[in-house]
Amino acid sequence: MIRSVVLDVGETLIDETRVWSRWADRLGVPRLTLLGVLGGMAALDRSYADAFEAVRPGFDLSAELAAWHRDDPDGLRENFDADDLYPDVRPGLAALREAGFQVIVAGNQPRQAYDALVAMDLPVDGIHTSDGWGVAKPDPGFFAKVAAVAGHAPEEILYVGDRLDNDVLPAARAGMRTALIRRGPWGYLHAERPEAARCDLVVDGLPELAARLV
């Protein structure tokens, strides 16, 4: 029996299109170029950092973030706000809670993302970030933290994310049930892989998830 539904953030709850578009503008490359390179990295199982390196060799993320903050201290820059939520997120989360599930948000995010998520007043029972915990996916310690905050046995927890490598496969190794959401470059690509058959569910949105769990 699933008692707790725990959800990733980027491309599970948050549409990162605006974030990556601002990055493209900052780096001085066409938006489609950066988005295309990101898709290529997703297909090759490479990281966001490799996308930056591809369009700007020698890229220093920390230095660029510091410079961007100086240049645009009041802008969103690499961050997100409520306007970046996928349209189905609020109704989907509400449906999960109405069905009696504990609903928790827990993903790989910088510390400031916690405040942004809290400000959205989402219908959830808890919000946690990797920076707050000091451990990031796919480290098993992250999923141990998930189980601890949920207060349920791993097999009673469903972890929902858009990636096989970072989300559903390590959650499954931790003994949790898993759902892959088909959105964002990783979500669509990973849903086509044979390993997706190891997920308990593959869904196109949160209302569908809620409907299939009840």
C-alpha cells in the first residue's frame, strides 16, 4: 500500500523553459541552441554542466552565477517562481492529498529553491531540498532522508521524477515504488528506454498519477 507520494522538482513540478531561456540569453547563444544542446546531453546521459561547457568552453558556473547576481540582483536569474509551475501541478497535488496520500516535495535543488517553493503555498505536507539535507540524488543517503521525513517504510513510498538515472532507479534500489513522468527532455527520452519498464508507473501528468493510484 502506498502511503506517501514524494515528488522531484525540476521538470516534475517546475517547467524549466524560462530558466534555460534566461541562461541562453546570459550566455549569448540562441535559446533553441541551448535547449537543443540540453536535449543532446539528455540523450547521451551527460549533465547540465556539459551543456554549458559545449556552448562556452571553460565555463565556470560559480563565477558566472556571482557575476549574474551582481548584474541583475533583483531578477530571477537561474531561479524559478510560481509562474513556472506546470499547469497540472496544483490540481494534481490537491487530488493526491484528497485521496489520502501524504505528499512531499524533495529534489536536487539549491538552498534558495526551498524559499521559492514554500512561497507557492502548494498543497503538500513537506518541502525538502538536497542542499538543505547536504546530500543529493542519486546518492542512497538522499532516499534514506526521504524515508525518514515520510515516516513510512520504503515500500509504502512512491517517488515521482522525470529521470531514470537520478530519480526512479535509485529510488527503486532504496526499496521504494516509482513513477516516471513524461515531460522535460529527460522524461520523454527516458520513457522510451527499456529500463522504464522497471517503473511502477509511467504518466504524463499529476492528475493522471492521482487517478491511477486510487
